[in-house]
Amino acid sequence: MYYVFSILCAVFILAVSLDAEAADPTQPGFKNAGALLSLGQDGQVYLASGDHVLHCNRDGSQPVLGQTSPSLTGATANAQGVIAAGHAHFLKNVTFYAPDFNVVGRFTRIGDYNFTAPADVAYGASGDVYVLDQGRDQVVRFHTDGIRCAVYQIPHELFEDKRFGYLTRFRICEATQSLYVLDWQHLRCFAIDSAEFQFTPKLKWEIDNPGLCMNLSYGYGGFDVDERGILYIMATTGEEFITSYDQDGKVLKKIPLQMGEHHPVDPMRVLGLRVSRDDVFVKRQHDSELFLRFSLATGELRNVATLPADLTAIIPTPAAPASMKPLPPVKSRLGIPANRHTVLRVLFVGNSQVNCVRDIPEMLEEMSRSTNNPKVPLLLCDEVVVGGVGLEGYWQNGLAQQRIAAGGWDYVVFNDIVYSFGVTSTAKFNAYGEKFAEAIRKVGAKTLIFATADVDKHREQHPLMYKDALDFAHTHACRVAGAGMAWLKAWAKEPTLDLHFTDRAHPNALGYYLNACVLYAALTDSNPALQSLSTCGAASKEQATMLQHIAWEQYHEDRNNEHPLK
């Protein structure tokens, strides 16, 4: 029986894969047939496809098409019309776009290395953003300024075929503090009423229907949750009704939709469903039909929105840094423990030395929350991180200046490309470092230079890189975190200690942890070895203790070297 089921599944997967080729999110341009439907809090309907987002009025009038970035997995907007778009594959971020489609912010704290996350993105009524980081079985909640305020760990079921335990979509209703998560077997409703920053939500109820959930996960039919927490499901291709469920998971009623000639038979299948107020929006696989709009009360077809043949996309023109209007910092205390009175907001500007095998800002936040000393400042981090980009590249593309200009930072941490790659030089480091240091001073923040380790074959570069950082610090009154020098101290104690990843160019988990300890000490002015800090799953307790002691030793060396005797 299982063998037959496996064959049927394989055939079904192949058919859907072939059917979904036109909807491939990695392909450029706007392909309406496979576009992903959403509703914005600004009252607009949003469709995302390839590297374009289209939005229009609820009746389909006044459509606006804009170019964004590749690999779109969905897009929506807040009440002010700021678009939040999920980008998967190598980008794996949520990017915020202004109405002119220029970038005004970006959230990169998504750790799925399967190149599929984020699978979904949504705004809550509070204005917070939610994103499905399905590779780590979690939904991350963050403010528009990029600061995480909650992480919801979704229980993961193990199946012989891992796809069938994978999270695929979600919906949020802040009014009822409910999170609805879809996987290949279940549609589950969780309570998210805990004040903890990171926790496993309590299961309230579930629909245990593998056939239904597999269809929904593959893109047949759709589901949505309204402002009251009522769930609506359009189950399969051939149905002309939606089923509603109350907040306890009990079926309320079936709502017939007067689809008439728009009956959703293959290949005109339903790709998405959205419900808002008295409107039901149905997206079918169609080259020119944007969506069907029905009355929720009567099921009457109100109008059919179509794609104008001559619609031209807006191509954003990057604004000058001085004219950028970045999203401002949020003062919400959601996720901040009541006994932590001092909070430091830290922005990282860097490359894969910050976020590759592990994410240093995330490690710092985990360590900060685990301390047994509540007097130590709590670290809240954001990052502008693109692999292979140094200070020169960031200054030219303007994104880092934009995040800095948003203000509200206590520290901005930056690092350059490691020197042995020949991409940068001391002169360029000084020239562009000075530009950034000035931008950081303008917003009242302090500069911390992250002096990284080099590739495995160039350990002799560590002191030279450190000296450049110190020379810059002397001139510009900055602080230094000598991570590369801490690596040398670690090797002096344990010569066989491996801190490099298999590519021998990036840190491994242990190397990232040592870097995080050095940065933690520099940011908090506290000894990490005295605080029972989390090991972040990167080191044994004994290794962590040794590295924490080394970091504190490096802290004193850095402070002494920043202010040499005259």
C-alpha cells in the first residue's frame, strides 16, 4: 500500500512541477499565471511574481507594476503602503520597498540554507512583520526597523520523506493572538500569547487532513484568516465554495461562490484565496485575469480584475543617500525582559564573516538573553550583510548608509573584506571607513571595528589587519574588537583547535562563537566568562568557557591598544 502511495505521490509531484514551471519565482519579469496573491493593510491587492510586484485597488483598477528583486515568495504592504516582499534562494531576505519601489529597509535574519526561505511574509495589525523561516521550523516576528521581537518555534514532525513535515505557509491574527501554520499533513492553529522572546506556541486546534493540506501546500486552492480569526478554506480545484471555521476550529458554514463560467477546473486552477471585510478574492492560474472578487455575505461575483496589456513596470532609481527616507526605529518593548533596563541597539555592516555558517548578530542576541546578570545591557541587533561586499561596495550602493541614517543605534559594527583576497587595501579601508565613521557620528552612535581573522593559509595577516584597525581607531576615536588576534591566542592554548569552515576561508561554528564572544565583551564591557552564557550550540561547555576567557583577555588588550601611551 505504501509503495503504491509513493508512486502516486511521485507522479503527482512531477505533474505539479511541470504545471508550476510558468510560476517559477526565480524567473525574471511578471508572469501573472503563477503570481502569488495577498492583501495589504492599505486596502490594495498585491500580486508577486518573479522579480515584480503588482498592486491595484480592490476592484482591480489603477494597477501599478514595479520591479523588485528576484525569487519573490510573496508581497504585502502596511497601512502606509510600505511593501514587504520575501525573496528566497541566495537572497533569503525580506526587503521593504517604498511606493516608488526603491529599497527602504531589509531583514536578513533568515537562516534557511535550503534556499527556499522565506516561504511567506505577512504584516500584523500592529505593524510588525512575520516571516516563515521554514528551514528552521519557525516564524520570526520583527519590527520594520529590522529588530527581531519574537521567534515562534513550530513543532516539527519527522516523516520518511522530509517534505511532508516541511512548513509551507502561514497566516496571523493578532486580534486573537493566533498563528495558523500549514504543512503537508496539517493546518494548525497556535496561541502566541506568551511574552517570551523565543518559545514553542501552544497548539489550540488542528485540521489533520493530509490530502487537503498536500493540495494547499502544492498550490491547489487557498486559505486565509480574517481580522476576527475566522479561517476560510477553498480546498480543491473543482469546488465553488469556501468553508469557514471559528476560532476553536469548528466548521461554521460553507459559502457558495457564484463562479459561473469562471469555474476553477484545470488548468484554470485556484492559486490563492484572500478574505477581507466583505470581500473574497480568488486567484486562478490565468495569463490575463488578476483575480475574481466575490461578496463574502452572498457569494455574488462582484468583478473580474484583468491585467492591462500595455502596463509598464516602474524601474526604481536609487535615490541619493541624502534623500533616502529609511524606516525609523521602533520603540516597542515586545520581547524585552522586564528586568533588563539597559538596551543596546547594534547594527552590523559586513559580509560573510558576519553571516555565513552562523549569524553573529543572532548569536549575540542569544548570548545576551542567556546572561545571569540582568545589569548587562541587552543586545538587539540588525544587519546589512552581503557576501563578498566590503566598505567600498556598501558606500557605493547606499544601503548601509540608509540603515545607519535611520538612527536609534548605540553601536554600528563594520568589517571589511579580508585582505588576502586582494579586493581591498589599507588605503581603501581608511578612506571608506572614514566616510562610515562620519555617518555613524551624525546619528549619535559609536563605531566598533570588527577586525576579523583571515583565511587559513594567511594567519600571519591577523596582526596586520589588527594594526590597521587600531590605527584607524586612534584617528577616529573608535573601538576595536580584535577577533583575529583572539584566534591566535586560542591557537597558542590549543594548537590543534580548528576554527575554520571546510572552505578554509570562513569561520566554522566554533570560530563564529569566538568572534561573537569578542564582540559581546566589546559591546557590553562585561566578562562573558562570568555570566553562564549560552554556547549557541556551537561549542561544548568546556570550549565555550575557554573561548570566553580568551575574549575577555582580548577585551583588555583592545582597550589598552586603543589608547596607547604617549
